[in-house]
Amino acid sequence: VNDARRLRVGQVLTIAAVAPPTATATSTATTASTTATPSPTTTPTPAATNTPQPTTRVDAPLLRSPENSSSLSCNTNNALIWLPVAFIRDSDQYLLHLGFLNGYNADGSEQVTWILEQWRPANVTLWDLDEGLCGLAPQAFGRQWRWYVEVVEAAGSGWQPVSPPSVIGGFSWN
């Protein structure tokens, strides 16, 4: 689940095939039902590319403020704050992700609309919330916001993560 946040536009997602369950002598009913099921096809391995693979060399950032389930006012200055990551390089950057709760899936998991990726230098561990964003989150879901931070480094014309993403924090902003 945490790796899903690392998927970026242009990357290839390969889903490995799962072998069908094997029948045992104690489950003849299972054997009968699985023989009619077509076996899954093998997903081809993508051709090698020159895209660098992500490496983890520092710990995930720890979110500090606002605390989960906090309620923030749109009319006051608010900031998202995280703790500095040990051994971060001066050339690394923090990448803050901000989104709002936009519904729930059938399994109860949240649908989050991620609207912002904000770069911060290695020596800055906060981002002032822009009051203009406050009203974007639907009132029907309590104007709930989600955020997380990761450490990234330059890679070619883009960037790649060098830390796992932080946990996802949540707050309401009214």
C-alpha cells in the first residue's frame, strides 16, 4: 500500500500473476471448482530502461504538526511541519504532497485527490498552508485534508525518492 504513493506518471506498473491454488486430498470440492478456472497468464517483464531505480538511503520523515484529526481555521496562519531527517544531503529536497478527502471506496478506503507537490530545501521542514486552498475540500466529507512528505534527489530531468514516504497525516481545514 505504501508503494502505491511512489507510482508516478510515465512509470510502468507490472502486476505479477498469482498461481492458482493447488488441490489437496482433503478438498475435492475445491479441486472441481478450480479445474474450470482458467489459469492466469504470465505478465511479461518490461524491457530494461535507463530509468534509475529508487534507493532508500535515509529514513522516512516524521510528521509533527498538525496532529492527526486536528481542526485548523482557514482564517489563521497554519503550517505543515515535519522533523528533519538524519543524514539528508544538502542537494536532497523534501517533497510535500497535499490532497483532500473526496469520498470512500466500496471497501471503506479513502479516495484522496492529491492537488499539490511542494518542494522544500533540505534545511526547511515546514510549508505554510495557502489559505486559497482551504475551500477546495468538499464540505460533505468534513473538509478533510491528507498530507505526507518524502525525501527526493535529482535524477536526470526529474527526481527519485531516497526515503520511504512518511505516514499520511490528516486534518480538517474550515
